[in-house]
Amino acid sequence: MTTITTALYSFSNGAFIMIGVFAVVCIAIVAAIFLLMGSDKGKKTNDEKSKEA
């Protein structure tokens, strides 16, 4: 009985490039979320300063 081995993907078709692009997109999304979280705190402190004055 012969065994058939087929690869689910081939690294010769730019899989490394696709993995790299996917990693960059994920890092960019996480960075955008952190930037949006940080900008929300800045707006609150500016509003509190204007109310105190």
C-alpha cells in the first residue's frame, strides 16, 4: 500500500510574504487600538482642566 503525502500549502508561492503581511496588519490593528485608548484619556483630562479654570 502506498501512502500519498500532499502538502496543504506550498512555501514556494509566497507564503512567507503573506505571513509577513498578516503579521504587520495585526500589529497595526493592535497599535491603532492602543492609540485610540490613549487619546480618550487625554480628552478627559483637558475637559477637567477647562472646568477647573
